[in-house]
Amino acid sequence: MAQVHVISHPLVQHKLTLMRNKQVSTNNFRRLLRELASLMAYEVTRDMPTQLVSVETPLEITQGQVMDGKKLVFASILRAGTGLLDGMLDVVPGARVGHVGLYRDPKTLTAVEYYFKMPQDMQDRDCVVVDPMLATGNSAIAAMDRIKETRPKSLKFVCLVACPEGVAALQGAHPDVPIYTAAVDRQLNDHGYIMPGLGDAGDRIFGTK
């Protein structure tokens, strides 16, 4: 579990608890997810490289550190990843955005790709893959497989809720990819949903069933 980073900040945990409530409206669920994603972005970008630049304050010229947001890519696993993406972009608006379109076959639970688009020059970019749930791990693994074909400078995976089965699967397939999450829940049920979880994140974000 050395590559698993559980973000235990009180604000993150508070908002996650509110989102678990099945009575929370679509609008409030979406808002909470965006706020939570912004908080998680601080931890995920903690080790991003910076460079010194000169800046003129009202009193004198000094030096300060800046991060090149254009070198960062947020790769959203569609469709639910969009909910995390918006909050991440609130913090790093200069980041580039990639998309991996995947859906889970309801019978086999395997990931089926229908769309893939990444920025150019990925070999010069740090890539953060976002998807609210790490359940079976099949979608995350499929996304990592495809993104690694573009040879990004580095890769991280960010989710709202994970489970031991999904963590084990992703680490088994991609042990070099650190996982950032707000919680590692108890287990998967027979239908591939995280328990206790918060239901289907995509349906709760978009108000669908």
C-alpha cells in the first residue's frame, strides 16, 4: 500500500461523508465533488516541479516559484471523471486535458473503449488520471494501458473512493502509478459496486439511472 495515498484532511472527509448520503440532490452532489476535487488537487500536485522567476512587487524585484501548468495533463475517464476534472481545473486552469472514453460491460465488468484523445508531446508532460471510483480496477487499468502508449513523463491516479480489490488490481498491473483517494472502503459487492461506497458516481453526477 506504499503507493496509496489516502487524503485524510478534515474538509475532504467532511465533504465525502455528505456525498455518501443517498438523499443528497444531484446539484449538491456535483457541487461537493467539485469542491472536494479542488482540495485533493493540492495534495496531488504537492511534488510537481517548479522554477524560479523574477517578479516585481510594489516595493522591489524578487524571485518566486511557479509551476508550469501547461506541462500538466488531467486525463478524465469518461463519463464520471468529468466531475473530478472540473475541480482540478479550478486549481490548475492552465493544465491540458485528455479524455479516455470507457464503459463497463454489465455482464463481464470489463472496460470497453469508445474514445481516446490526449494532448501532444505527452513525453514532456506529467499526467493525472481522474475517475471517482476505483472498483474492479478494470477501467483504470485500461486507461493506464492506453495512456502509457503516449509515454507521459509521469502518471498518477486520483479517485474519490477505492476498495481493496481495485487497489490490488491497479497496483498489480501498474505498480509504478501512485493512487490518491479520499477513502479505501470495505469491499466490492457481487455487482462490482464499492461497499459502503456512494452508489454509481456517474448517475449521481448527471442525474441518470
